[in-house]
Amino acid sequence: MLPPGYTARPLEFDESGGLPDGPDVDLAYAVTCAADIALLGRPDDTREARRFGLTSLDAVREEHRLVLDSSGAPVGLLMVERDPEIRAVFLEPYAVPGHAALLVPLLRLGLEAAQRVRGEGEWRVDTAAWAQDHDAVAAITETGFTPKRRFWTMTADVSGLAHEDPEPPAGVTRSVAATDEERRILHRVDQESFADHFDFAPHPYEDWMPWFTDRRDARPDTWWIAWLDGEPVGLCMADDRKADDGRGYIRTLGVVPQARGRGIATWLLRSAFAQAAREGRTGVSLGVDSENPTGAVRLYEKAGMRAEQVVDMFSQPL
């Protein structure tokens, strides 16, 4: 299926500090870095963020493929994830500059993998591409995918901002979720906050929490619960996946429906800005659905964030 001169093999992982890792993570990261730099001028993520993506609970490790050219150099990568809660398989194909001919074969390998790992019932396969990546969009279209949704990475410049936290809205306080009991509160607030969002499916605590704990760039000190008159109503959780670029990154930010419109989300966001400024970061980024029904995009824009990168999602049924 690959063009002549290329070979594909599964990735291998070793244990390092209790986490899956190893030399193949370096090879995979080299491929994604080269692809990102060609389009964005810099790597989009740290090595640790890539390692986590390759080995998370949703990752189908045996279906990942590393592509080598005739000299043995890594030039392509296919990552496969599976989410049984929404009955979807997600494919991430990468090719270094000059090897765009790999993208269609990688997607076809991914579609075969999706058939192997799908469950019962109606499933779909999703993929995504930077909006300006014309080679990837063409390959995605050629392999039968159709546009589904557009997401943005939004960024705020926090250099020069005050280091003090903003004043909270009336009746609102904040705490750090340090214990298992408190993190279960985070989970409950997250599930309530995003229940009306696109493609949401509830995930049990045991599947949800590893998305934040099983990574070396986790920032438990920024796992905040917002309380309104003693009731948990909001959350904000950050990590260091953009640390190589001098930015903070907000993994999730939400407020339960009954507490919206009180300025809680804006306060949490500006508190994250202040935290990043205290740490000497130049910016704070987050990802958002461009059609978010809660008005998140307008909220972020009012707080000074601007769309920096555009990712288009595509889908097809299995």
C-alpha cells in the first residue's frame, strides 16, 4: 500500500518512570515536529505531549505505524485512537516535508485499522488537518472523508499582565483539587459543564482522570474548582504541553449551565492568565469548538484571546 521505497512498522514502547516511553517516541516526535515546523514555523507540542498521545488510554498502540524511507529515516507516522463512548476511531497521519505522497496510504492503513478495532453497532472514523495544510486536506478528501467541524487554537498575550489574581464574582471562591475526593468533584463538574457540547459522551472518572494524571507535563497545582455559595460550579485545568514555546495551556475550562452568566468562566480564565504571567510565560492557549453553543468563543475574544490556528475535522462512517 505504501509507495515503493517505504516501509511501515509498529511502534515499540518501554517503561520509563512508570510510564510507557522509549526511542520510538523520539522517532515519532521527529516526524510530527518536522510536519508542524513546515506549516506553523514551530512544533505544536512538546515531546511529552506527543508521548502521551501515543500511549494514552484511548491510543491503540498496536495500530500505530512509523514509516521509514529507503535509508531508514523516519518520514511518516500514523496514530490511531479509539473512543468506545462515542463509537469513533480517530486517525492522525503525519508526513515530513517532501513525503506528502504518504498521506493517502497512511489514511488507508488507518481505515483498515479502524475496521479491526471498531466495536458493535454504528461507528465512524474521524481525522483532522490544519486548515492551511492543502496536502493533508486533499488526502483526507481523496480517502472519502467529508468536513465535520472547525476548531480553533486561541492564544492571549500575557506578557506584561498583572501577576495578581482578579477579583472573583460575588459569592465565588476557588480551590485546588488535591485529593481524590476533590478530583471526583472536578470530574462531576466537567461532565455537567460539557454535556451540551458537540460530540460529548459521558466518561467514568476512572477513564477521565488519567487524561490529566498520566503525563509528565501535568500541573495539579492548576486544577481549580470554582465554588458559588459553597457549591462546585466550574473548573479550570492546565498543563505544560506548550511550555517549549513559553506558553501555558488550558486543557479544560467550564461552568455548569445553572451558574453561567455570572462571570465565573472569565474570572477563571483571567486567573489562569495571571498564573502564567507570574511564571514568566508569554501567552496562554486553549482549544475551542468554533461553533461552541455556550458562547465560549465570544468570551475568550472579550478576554483578549485571538484565533491563532485553525483545525478542520473530517469524518466518514465505518
